[in-house]
Amino acid sequence: MGEDDFAGVTAPEQFKALGHPMRHRLLFALGQGQATISQLATALGSNKGNIAHHLKVLAEAGLVRPASTRQVRGGTEQYYERASRGLSYDDAATTEVAFHALAAEIAAAEPDPFLMLRTLRLTPEHARQLTATLRDLAYRAEDAGDQPRYGLLLGLYQPAQAPPPDPVPSATPTGPPAAGEPPATTTAPNATTRRGTPGQPGNPPDTATPSRPATHPRRVKPQ
């Protein structure tokens, strides 16, 4: 399987069809091969009416198509298959729904699935080499015949970088000066200090010395 086997999702009805996790899970299941509505309902733990509805939406969007048929008791059973080996899309909404479907797949998987998300620092050259290795693994067509199938989740991405925080303005110290430092002086705006003649504008106020009360000699009236 190569990149040419992936169909791009471009039409509005395709994006709408991929807006439900169950339809992604149906595409996952059909990736194992053709299947009938009854087989898909059993595999996904749903009812046939629900599966038939979602298959119809996918078929109208051109994402699945009818395949072969087989005769069963009471009628003909229709098989369905994917219209392409894989899909290619890069919009955030469809990717989010696909990961919801993937979470449901892993929750219903056999015991002890291996899943790890980690970060590591890479040079640009190492990132390119690792991407090439993952692409080669994703497009590898090797299949072990009738052996059990496994899901393989591959990915390499660079997380969004958070913007740097705003610088914190330095505050003027308000505490007592350190040892050996002169005390800070604060001058009021437009204040002037000068010496001059008391009583003039801009000069310090006059200082008055309190006067002693006047004393008068007492007259003594002769007896």
C-alpha cells in the first residue's frame, strides 16, 4: 500500500459522513475485508438497524460501496467494502472524531493492548529519518495470511509551543535600606527648598518667640 492508495477527503458530504465515530469504526472494520451488516453489527456490538443507517451515509458519500453477495436462508446477503484503501484528511474536527473512534476501538480490544504517548527531543535530521521509517512501516503490504489482525497506530508530531510569558515589571523597593546604603529620599513633584527672608513666598514660615506676660508693680494701700 502506498500514498496513491489514499483518497483525499474534500467533499462536504464526506466530511459530514466522517462526523460520527461509528462511521470511522465501520471503516476500520472494513479494512479487514468485506463484511455484511450482520457481521459488522456483531463485531462492533451494535444492532443491524444502526449499522445499516451508518453504512448508507458512508455509501452516499462515496466512502464505502456494495461488493459481492451471497445467498442465505430467506434471501440475499450484501457485502460491503471500502471505496479506497485509506483516507487522507487534515482538518481538526475530523481528526478529533477519528480519535474518539480509535479510543472506542482500543477500549474494546483484546487484553493488554500496547499504547504509549511520549515526547522526545530530536534534531531536524532525526525527525526526518524517523518520519521516513514510520511511513515505510505504514505502507508496508506484508500480511501474514490468515493470522490474527492487529491495529497499528503510528504518528510523529511537534506539539504547539506556548507563547513566552509577559515580562514582570520591576518594583521599586519599599523596605528599609540595606546595611551601608544611604536612605532613599523622596521629593514631592515641583517641590523647591530654599532659604530666604521669612514671610516671603517659598520661604519657611516665620517663627515667633512667645512673649512673657507684662508685670506691673503692686500698689499697697496704707492701712
